[in-house]
Amino acid sequence: MQSFESLLNLINQESIVADSTWGQGRTLFGGLSGALGLERTRQLIADPRPLRSLNINFSGQCLSDTPMSITDQVLSQGKSISQVNAQVVQNERIVTQVCACYGIERESEIEVDSPKVTLPELGSHPRLNYMKGLTPEFVQHFEFEYCTGQFPFTNSPKNELAGWIRFKESGSNFTEAHLIALIDAWPPTVLQKLKKPAPCATVSWNIEIVQPLSLLETSLPADTWLYYDAEIKQAHHGYVHTEAKVYTPDGTLLALSRQLIAVYA
């Protein structure tokens, strides 16, 4: 079973193959392809500019156990902001496109802080465990604890899904690539509202890094738990719009996440 860290170490190889433990139905776990693309963009940033935002479009099926490659392009390189594009290519087709924005910190007259919040106690809520044939294969790489909402396909009336998550194998450090994978590991919020399994797929995904990891007062350990709180803002015409907030264990707002999801039910 490949670790997340071992796959990140392959991003400059001509060919990358992720095994089936990272599968999600017929395709590869989207958080992995997005994280690989993000990691490639960081290689093109010469100075230590923090990641500020990330846009990911899933334009095709990315398959496990199938070679893929990553191409990249610097879109702009200014004094304070850089924008870099990376594409995950498989079978001669772009299957995932990542556009990352990096920006240095500057002095500013404007400062509005997001206050820390009190989060539910870790260890006192139901856990989602990997169950072969029932959960996606990639679930075996993560630990989930549900605090709000229900498991997928339980006909839940709730529009919110929230809980704790971390990697089972923490690796040596915690980077933005780890953050992206953790955010996407949660099942789409809409799945809990369905009565039975139905296909769904993220079309586009935007992440804003509110607190860059390099600027946190205390760095996050490799085995850190993050708190994820997502809500359906609207769902119609076969598309679902969701927004999520991601917090560090002490209640610091770390990132904002917005997704457009196509659901076939």
C-alpha cells in the first residue's frame, strides 16, 4: 500500500502510478491528484511564498494503477504574487488541472481577524472505518470522526457535515498537499441525503488558505487532526454547491473550501 509521502516524492518523475488503495470507485481519489498537482506547482516557486488560494478542475477520469504525468507552467511571477498551473495528464488527456496562487505577506492598514471557535471534543463521536466493498478504497488512509451529519446514503435531513480527520500514516511533516488531501477525503455533504448509492463527482473546487501553514504561531505536527465543517448552500438541476471551513485543533480558521458537485440522483 503506497503512502501519501511516497507519492509526493514522485512528482518530478516522467511517470507516476498510484495503486488501487487510493481508488474511489472507478477513479483515483481526487484529493490525491489535486495534491500532486499542487506539490508540483511549489517546485516552481523560488522564494518561500505562502500558498494563498487554489483552484482545481477535474476534467476527466484519473485511474489508479495507470501511469500519469504532471506538466506545469508559470502563469505570472510578480514581486508579491505568483500564479502557477499544473496539469495531471493520463492517457494523453488532462484529467486534473490545478492553478495555485502564492503571495508574500505585506504590511497593511486593513486587519480583520477571524476569532477562534470552540470545537467539539475529539474522541467522543462515531468513527467512519474502512469497510472493503462499502467505503471507497482510499478511506483506509484516513481516520474520520463524525460530529455533525450522518454517514453516506442514510436519507439524512441534514445539510451540514462536520467532524475530525487525519492521516493514519502521518509521514514526516504536514504541508499544504496534506491539507488538500484531508479536505477532499470527506464524502460530499450531499451523499448523506441520498437513500441509496448514486454517482456524484466534484466538477470544480476552490480553496482559500486563510492562515498559511508557514505563518501559524505553532507549526502543525505531522499527525494533526483537522476539523472540517461543510454545508450545502444550494442544490438544484443535478448540481450541489457546498461551502466548508477547516480549523486547526485549537479552533483557528485555516482554510475555506467551495465545491461544485454533480450528482446523478
